[in-house]
Amino acid sequence: MLTQTHLYQEIHEQPTVLATVLQQEKETIGRLAAEIKQRDIHHVVIAARGTSDNAGRYAQYLLGAINGLTVTLSTPSLFSIYRQPPRFGNALVLGISQSGKSPDIVSVLAEARRQGAL
């Protein structure tokens, strides 16, 4: 039998946590879906670092396969090191961060917001 590590426990609690989040955020999800349709968004940019990048890769697959959206992963160092952010245009920009405070991810989202992306 596997030793029940913290990671093991987190993996196995994901279905319950996801169901709870979906239930609690039902209205927000509905508003976001309506906004995506209204803006006719066909491109998603995902900003993530470290292990959050793994979740981003999974989201890239799901959004592409289920919704037919073009999904790319941002390069946060373009913002933080090179100070050359790309043009987001009419994209949905999704930030994934365990803490929600990663400076790289926050800078990508701030620039996307400044450019009028969703």
C-alpha cells in the first residue's frame, strides 16, 4: 500500500474540492462564460510557473479539446526580465498560481488587464 503522503492526499481530495468550487462559483462561472461568448474569444493565454505550469498544460488540453479554443502558455520572463509583453488582443488570459501572489503571474495578468483582455 502507498504511504499516504501530503501529495497523495491532495490528489485524492481533488474531485471533492473541484465539485465544491464549481458549486460555490456557479454564478461567476456563468458570467465568465457569457463574457467569453459576448467577446467572441477564440484564444486563451495561460500564465503559470513551476508546478502550476502542469495545471496549465492540463487546462491547455481541456480548453482546446472540449471548446476548440487556441490555447498558448505565456512566457512570464518576457514581462519580468525583458519587459516585452506580447499583444493579447481579444484573448482570455488565465493565471494559475498556488499562492495567487507570484510576481511573474501577477505582471502578466496586470498587462492583460491593461490591454483590455478578459
